[in-house]
Amino acid sequence: MAESEIERIYRLREELHTHNYNYYVLNAPVISDMEFDRLMRELQDLEAKHPEVADMNSPTMRVGSDISNDFVQVEHKYPMLSLGNTYSEEEVTEFYERVRKSLNEDFEICCEMKFDGTSISLTYENGKLVRAVTRGDGVKGDDVTNNVKTIRTIPLVLKGDNYPQNFEIRGEILMPWDVFEALNREREAREEPLFANPRNAASGTLKQQNSSVVASRKLDAYLYYLLGDNLPCDGHYENLQEARKWGFKISDATRKVKTLQEVFDFIKYWDTERKNLPVATDGIVLKVNSLRQQKSLGYTAKSPRWAIAYKFQAEKALTKLQKVTYQVGRTGAITPVANLDPVQLSGTVVKRASLHNADIIAGLDLHEGDMVYVEKGGEIIPKITGVDVSSRIPGSKPVEFITHCPECGEPLTRFEDEAAHYCTNEDSCPPQIKGKIEHFISRKAMNIEGLGPETVDLFYQEGMIKNAADLYELREQDIARLERFGEKSAQNIMAGLEASRQVGFERVLFALGIRFVGETVAKKLARSLKNIDALMSATEEELVAIDEIGEKIAESIIHFFSSEKNRKLVERLKQAGLKMEMAPEEVSAASNVLEGQSIVISGVFAVHSRDEYKELIEKHGGKNVGSISKKTSFILAGENMGPSKLEKAKTLGIKIMNETEFLSLIENAAKSEEKVDLPVETPAAETPEETPKKANPNIQLELF
Ligand code: IVH
């Protein structure tokens, strides 16, 4: 008899769950990708036709949606504890001995990889995933179920029939190395900040508001800890093997051992072998296997007495220094770069490493052709930590720092108290000219759509621009006649330039690229002095009187405006219509009207952007929080507030305030504070990201 559409839906769901498992968990697909996609589309079509049989755990839920997630805080049934850490074999021995003495009977140890991602707790009821919660503070975390459903290695519906009716399983969500690298490459091209490591990328992704973005990021998950009243076995290892049969991805590396020697063998093996794993690991976890014994060992305040983490030493690689090259940043700072024979390090191929400055090179006593040790710390950029002097070629020459700019030939200068060498030929050294314009158009500065480093390079080569002000004198027809450019892209650039005339003074000031005037400093200056004329005529005393402005920054500002060329540049930018003063509403005084209030921002706004509202909230003493909870004071709601947020606000009885109400609230508050003549404070200090001594991290990132 012919199958009904409803029957077909059920069968397709079952089949697709199995194919998903075969493909993602076992890495052993039995049908082609095309066939898989065809079945998925068939199911999507049928489900659209039959909403009466909708299922939150259907395989079609894996694609995510554009509906904005709000993350409700959920209390963990069992707190999520951390593990005691050790870096030494002695401490592993001490752990083993402690356990032995305390138990006074035979015991087994389950050895596992310590995955370096973000931890997750999954709750299953009757074989279905019902909730996924992040670690949060260990007591409560964020409900990220919608996002987690897009992770293909996490089963939505379990296989088999011997799983407990209710249980939790915990594990690590990871971004595989190859996905991480591809993502960072894309972000670099879009001038978005890079993720420092796959762990940050995974946790950042998991907190995405939009689950279809999560679906596109190809996260993976390994599970390593079961909790519940009716687990099948007393052995942790045995329970994990059962969980594997239910469809979970359990690491193949997991082993059960008896002796300390076997523990050390495991550690030794994986210390090197982990480099071949597709995901990041940072150690080994040792767990007493029997749940009964775990219970008898118990917990300290923070971590179990039955488990310990042994962390690997930061990974090092030995490779040959080919040559040292030098990069010139927009400020003229010279960064030496070690070009290396390509070498595998923590899952990526390293070809270059920053040498930072001449002192570092001298400190390493680096010679040409040396074999060098490269390490990757928490950062993306690897560094050279040492030289293998024993393999040095006799007679090789020490690396000497260059004396002249590699781009324009200008003799280099080293300022007092500074580690870097500089090329001071700012007016005609090409990377400095282009670098300044690139900074000017960058996302956090003027954010000019349609322009990027390549376009800047081309316009510069063509003699069309030499500084930022020249951009505003470009003509559409001049751009359109260039090869690679059509009318459409010329129009886009013109529109991008036009739109940048609306960018606020704070960002215009940042865009000027004055040394040591980063985003935060630019904000402080703009809010305090209100316009460019006041800044240009400010004395050093006036400048250092501003919160967080020190001598070094003050000197740099004065130096910048003492140059005729810079003053002319500002004048031309002013003529071009850029904002050179704070708008009246930006100047409006701060108040304490929102003190102690937690405010959720939701929806689309007409007057200000969400970021601007966040700033306004902070300026008036409030705190912007991401998700609605009982503690939320009110919701600042724009158009199209997400239906689930609206629903939740209603349930919890939380006030919803629209844009106009909010703006009049803070305006009135600011006015009344002015009347009583309260000192007008600059907003609470943000983390100062710009300290003169530190190299600008952006400059370094440009390198790689
Ligand atoms: S067991 C009570 N096993 O390490 C013990 N944790 O510092 C629960 N982690 O937050 C954790 N790999 O995110 C366990 N095989 C593993 C692990 C592991 C990574 C992480 C986890 C946890 C942290 C503990």
C-alpha cells in the first residue's frame, strides 16, 4: 500500500537521523551528499505541508533559523565544576597515591583527552534532546538549545533503547582547526577582528543570536561525562561506550587503565599524537572509573577528588630561519618578521613569526640560518622563543637590524623609551601613506563601504589619492574608467564616501590615526573637548587634565597638530563635510538615572543603533544585558522585537519601553542633573586598549 505523506515524514526523519550519524559521527556515509540533500529537501517540503506533525527534533532543525535567540539563564541540576590542574608528572603520581590511600581497594582510571573548547550540558528526556546549557558560572548557564541543535554530531533523537529516561551528558563543543582557519581568513578579508583560538571561536559562535550562523560554522562536539540516576553501568568508561551506541560522539582515544605506568604511557603517547587530531586539546583528564568509588572520594569546593587534568606544555617546534624581513606599519613602526621553513605547530602550518623589535632579536642572539624554537601561546601569532645554538652553522653572521627603511630608504630612528624603530618619512613612504588611508576607511573608523586595502593600493598607484582627504575629491567617472571597476562599483564607493559624512566625531577623530589615539582615547577626547578646534588648540596641561590622557598621548596630539600638513588635512576633511564636533545629543550630560538597572535591548531602532543605545545606557549608569531574566529592569524595544522575547517579558511581567520613552527619560534626567550643577562625568572607564608602550595589536595582525 502506498505510504501516506505523514508516514513518509516519519520515515524520512528516521532515515535522516541515521544518515546524519553515519556521516558526522562515524565519518562513514552510506549515501551520497546529493542524495542526503534530496531527502532533506523532501522532508522540508513535506513538513511545510503538514505543520500538524511538526517536531522540534526533526533533522530539518539542523539548518537553524534567522530568528534572534535570546538566552534564558537556566540553573544546572548538578553544578558544572572544574578540574584540578597539574603540569607535572609528580602531581599525577600524588593524585594516584591519594586515591589509592583513600579507597584502600583496587581501582581503575579512565584516561581521556582534555578537549579545548567550550563546555556544554545536554539534557535528554525519553531519548530526545530537550535542553543544551553552557557552563556559565557553573551554577547557571545560558540555554543555547537552538544553536546546539545545528551541531551535526549532537544527536537530536537517540538510537537504541537502553538509554535512561532522563539524563544529562556533558562534553565540549569545538571548532575544528580547518574550520577555524577558514573562518579567520574570511574575517580578515572583511576586516573583522580575528578569533584568537578555536576555543574563543567556538564559544563566540555558540552565543550567536542567529542559529543559521551557528549552522554555517561547522562546530563539532565530544561528550565525556554522564549524569543521572539510572545510568546503565557503574563504570564511567562503560557508560561512555553505551552512550556511543546511542549516537553520541565519544573520543576513540579514551582508555581504561590500572597502573600509574599505563597512565604515563597514555600521556606520553598523546603529547605528540594530539597534533594529528582535527580539534584542539590542551591536556589529559584522568578519572577514577567506578561511580561508586567516585562518590566515596567526593568533591572539594571547586572540583572532584576523583579526577585531575594534566595540562600539556605549550607546544614547540624546531625549524630553520630562512630570513628576517621587515614590515612598515602606518605609523612608520618597523616590525621584524622571521620567515621560517614551514612547520606544523598545534594543528597549523607556521611560516612566519613576529620578532617584535631589535631588542628581541639581540636577546635571542639570532644568527642567519639558525634553527629556532617556535611556540604558539594563547595568541594567533607564533613567536620565536629560543635558538638551538648547538646546530648553528659555524661562521654564520648575527642578524643585524636594518638601518634604513626597506620601502623608501629613509634612515630609521629610534625614539627614547621605545623598543621600535621608525621610518619618519611619513609623507612619502608608501606603506605609511596607504596604511593611514586604510586605517581611515577601516570598519571601526569611517567604515567606508566599497573601499578596502586593495582599492586603496590601486588608487594610490594610479596617483589618485595621497591622503584621506583626497578620497572625498574622487570623481565617479575617474573610478569607473579604471580597469576592474564598473559603474556600479564606482557608484558604491561614492555612496560609501557620502555615508561616511554622517559618522560621529569620535570615530572621525580615531580615523585621523594620531599615534596613541585609539578608539577609547578618541572617545574620551571627543566627549571632553567636544570639537576639533578645541582639540587643536588644547595645551598639554589641558590635555593631561582629561581622564586617562597621559603625557605621552598629549605630546603625540600636540605633535600631530603642530604639522601644517595635518592641519591642512583636517581642514580639507571639514570642508568635505565630515563631522568635526559632537552632535548636541551626544554632548548631553550623563546621569545616574539608570543606576543599578539591567536593561535588555531588542529589535530594530530608528534614532540610534543598538551599539549607541548600549553606550547611552552605560553613560546613564545602567547595564546592558543580553538575555531576559527576572532581574531585568526593562526592555528597550525597537521594531520587530523577537516574539519569544516578547512572550518571556510578558510572562515575567517586565516593562517594555520604546525608543522615544527611553530617550526622553535620559534627556530629562540629564537636564535635571545639570540644574543641580552636578559635575558632568565622562562615562565609566572602559578598558584602556591603547597604552603607548604596547605595540598596536592591529599592526601585528596585518602581518599574517
Ligand atoms: S570532566 C567534574 N572531561 O575541562 C568534571 N572535562 O576544568 C567535569 N574538559 O569545564 C569535567 N575535556 O570544559 C572533563 N575529557 C574531559 C574534558 C573536560 C575538556 C573541560 C571541561 C571542563 C574543564 C574542567
